[in-house]
Amino acid sequence: MTTAYRMTIAMILVLGTTGLLAESSTEWPAGDWRGVLDLGERQLEIVYHLEAGGSTLGGSMDVPAQGAMGLPLRSVSVDGERLVIEMPMGGDARFAGSLSGDTVKGTFAQAGQSFPMTLERADEPQPPARPQEPDGPLPYRVEEVLFESLDGIQLAGTLTRPYSTGPFPGVVLVAGAGPHDRDGTFMNHRPLLVLADHLTRAGFAVLRFDERGVGESEGEFAPATANQLAGDIASAVQTLREHESVEGEQVGMIAHSEGGRIGALALAARGASDFVVLLGAPARPGVDALRAQTAQSPNPIVGLQAAMAEAVLELDAGTDAEPALRRAGEEMLAGLGAAQRKAFGGREEMVVNQLVQALGQPQARFSLSFDPRPAMRQASVPVLALYGDKDRQIDAAGAARALQAALGEQATVQTLTGLNHFFQTAGTGAPSEYATIEQTIEPEVMDIIAAWLESTTAGNRDR
């Protein structure tokens, strides 16, 4: 099984939605059940927590290796000794099996593909430790805030600020490819919470917010355009500027990964920031990276993704992308020989379905086409860009070179040794390590950010 396909499965397994209860005539499944999904070179543990309530069953699921805990199940149903669990992932994911002694033997199925899986009674797993997360009492003020996006959506966030008398320089924290809550939660890590804690202790007012449709914020994330998301960032910056404790001319943003591209759009369209920190952010249009990857890699899955991405770029804004995406995928697959098709492990349809879902989103078209460099140049604000040399999600070295060449003295660009895409000290840098690393952010990275912010805001005051 290819790495690309295994990662598709892994990412699907951390997408939670809403839970339902289904009719049941028995309580025998109630309790914790553990199964192992065999993905070829890798095995993935899944734990179901089934709860009986009179004539109904419900529950949640964990994927401990990814730090995904408590994802609500869509439904649980029982017919005699037959158990069916519908899960909160795309592609109609479900487990169906029958009681056999003390186990439930069955099949995990998704998007037309199936894998054998046996469930056994299990103890509840404990999530990995996250020692960097702050624990009270906190030496600063914490304030819940509500503000409106530019299109009238109510967004919710948390403002942290020192106890001392301000005004303080302010920063808005922006997570990567969404949707994210205000803490940037992923795989049981909360990097924006950890970073906000560090910077507030260093003397800054910090605002982080739930993206639209997440947590306490209204609206929907999936149909939102890049301009709407950029407007959300601009609204957050303006909210911080207007706060009584904040120095209104000293407000910037810190954006991770794809959030840097949206942040650049906020700069270009709204002049939304006095300074910018980019963390593992792309520096070129996404399609450029795909084209380069295709030229260097013989993997037909990479070629399929690139072919479908090119099809998206040919469409007019507002056009339904699915027909063109499927047509491009089918044409590309039709041109492959038998040896090349083996890379898909017989799961071509599932890979195409996942790419249709991902590339059909409004934000995907923006990410493929938008170049953040002109926006950064035009804004003429100070930029700090940090990259990890073990980043496996973007071409960190290429991004660092491209950004430095484009911005010159406007930008301070550093590549840090031993760090992955989330700036954890890593072994290989592979995404499969994220959840198993206790560290959320390397402290040196947060010190670099705090020192640069202090120097930059002090320099702005002196001008």
C-alpha cells in the first residue's frame, strides 16, 4: 500500500462531525472495544466506546496514534448478535460485524473499499501527555470575546493579556488548513494555546478564535471562500486594535502553514496587519509545488493529484468542480499501465473520491492559484518566516529561498534544525509522528518569535 493512500486513510480518520443515537434491542455491545485496522505497512488502532441508554445505543471513537479522542459516532445499531457502527468520516465509513465468543469479527468499509477488523474488549486508552499546556492559576488575564466577520458571521475567541498596565502590542493567531478551533487542536495537541500562553507571559495581548462553523463561532467553514476567511482574520485584527488594552498601531498576525496564504490575502485585500510571522507557510502557488513534485516523482498518485488540480484551475469561479475533476481523474487513470495502477492497491476509486472532495472546496482553488509573495511585498510590513528542516508537508527549503528572494530585507527567514511542520523536535518529520511526540512546540521557536516581536514593535514605536 502506498504512503499517499495510507495518509488519505489517516486524515479521514480524524474528521469528526455530529453524533446520533439509533434504535437497539439489546445492551450487549455496551463498553469499550478495540480493533486494529491493517493498512499494509502500517496498522492503526481504533477504539469504540459504546454506551447504552434504555432502548438506544450511541458512543464515540478514538484513534490514539493520532491523538483523535472522543469523535462522536453517527449511529450504532444491533440486530441480535450483529453490530453496525457508522463513523464520523467521509466516504460512508462503517464497521459491521457479528459476535463470536468474546470478539466481534467484521469489516471496516469506506468509499467502496473494505478491510477485515476484529474487535475485542478493551480498557479505555489514555491520550498522550501534553506537558507544555498551561495549567492554572495563570499569571495573566483571560477574556472571552465575540466579534463579527466582514460578512456578518459572529465569531468567538479568547483574548489573553498581561496583568500589568498596557497598552500592549497585539497578535492574532491563525491556524493552518482548517477548520480549526481557537487552540488549533490537532492530534491532541493545542499549539495555538501553547503559543498564546508563551507570548502573553512575554508581554503581548494575544487573540485566537474559532474559525467559522467551529466551536462557539457561527457559520459554515466548507463553503466559505478564501476572501471570507481572509475577512475573518482582518476582523480579528481590527477587534484587537480596538481593545482598550492594546496599542492600536502595533497589531500583527502569526500564521501557520496554509494560514499564511490566507493571511497574505488579508494583507493584500484589507491591509490587516502591521507585521507578520509565518510558520511553515508556503511561498508559491500550490499548483507550482504539485508540478515540481510530479516532475520529480514517478508515483502515479502524485500525477493523479496534479492532473485533477490542473482541471480545477481551468474552471471559472463558482463552477461546480466535480464533473471536471472526475473526468480528469478518469482520463489520467485510463492512460496508466498495469504496473502503474498497482500503486493504488486496487483503490483508485477511493483515491479519486477523496481528491474530488478535497479539490472541490472553494479554498482548494485559492490555494492552488494564489501566490503570497506579491501581497507580502505590497504590504511592506516586517516579516519573520520560520521553517523546519524536517518538514515533510511542504518544500521548506524551496519556500525559504523563494520568500527571501521575493522580500529581501523586508523578511527575516530562518530554517531550524530538527523540527517538523508543526515545529516539534522530530525523528523523521513524518506526520505519523505528530501525535506520539509529547512536545507541542519547540520552546526555542517560541523564544525566537517573542524576541522578534519585541524588537519589531519597539522599532515601530521609535519611528
